[in-house]
Amino acid sequence: MKSTKDRIISVFELYGYYIEEKEEDVNLLEYDIDSIGFVSIISGLEEEFECVIPDDMLSMDLFLSLNALIEYIEAVVEMEQ
């Protein structure tokens, strides 16, 4: 089974954003994600993880850190189980 990180990176790649895997954290905003890309990625994450990201959390701030996004997605999935 793929890790949460690998699954998130796969969703980004599906929409044309290729994340360089580094040992340190990645600021996802460096990839110039526009509003259409943002909505597409959120939708892709919801589909991939079979969850719903609450509307009040829909902010580009989610993409400040790959590690923070991983933690957030894992928390949402856990809450919905």
C-alpha cells in the first residue's frame, strides 16, 4: 500500500504538478497552483482518500507544507472513520 505522501504526490501529478521529493519539507505554493488547480487537487484528494475536506479549511494555506498537508489529510480520514 502506498504511503499518504505518495498518494498525495500522485494526485498533484495527475493535475500536472510534479513535486520534487526532498528530505526536508516542501512548500507546495512554489508550484504556482492557480485557483482551478487548487480546486482540482482538493477534489482529487477527496476522491483518493474517500473523505470530505471541510469548506472552512479550503484555503491555499493547506499547501504551505507537504508535511502539514499529509498530517491534515490523515486527521480528516481518521475523523471520518
